[in-house]
Amino acid sequence: MANLGCDVFAFDPSMGNTGEHVRPSGVHFYPIGLGSKSMDDFTPRIDNYVKKNSGQKWKIRTLGDLVKELHHSERPIDMLKIDVESYEWEIIPNIYYKVV
């Protein structure tokens, strides 16, 4: 998408230091997770996706809060792809009712 001239915003709280991750031009990375509510101290549950808990707290934001924090309230989201490790069902109602 970025090589087609689109701005791409990627979010992953588990990736830590973003300096070591190679990204093409037009891709903006933030170590933040997408969630059903905003918080700065989210601890992921241990399951098939998260094998162990290192005690690390993750920064989580709702899609609406991310849009506001990035000052994109006037920009449409043309495409949204999410993979939030089985939290999708908690997030989808929040996306529809709070953003759309």
C-alpha cells in the first residue's frame, strides 16, 4: 500500500524498540496496541498467541483515540486490517459505534 502512495500506519505494542524494524517510506510505526478501551498498563493474557508474560505493560488505544492522537479526524480510513490476537470481538463493536 505504501508503494502505491498510501500512508500506512502500523501499531504493535509487542515489538518494542522500533528503531530495529525496517520500514519502507510511507509506513509509520507506533508501539501501541488497538483495544476496546484506552489504557497505558495493559497486560496481555497468556494464551496461544502470547506464550509468556514478561511483566511488560502495553500502551493500548481505541481506534477513535488513535485517530484523535494522530490528528486524523478529517482523514478517512480507506482500509483497516486488524490482527489483535483474538481480541477482535472486543474491538469491532467499539470501531463501529465510536468511529463510523
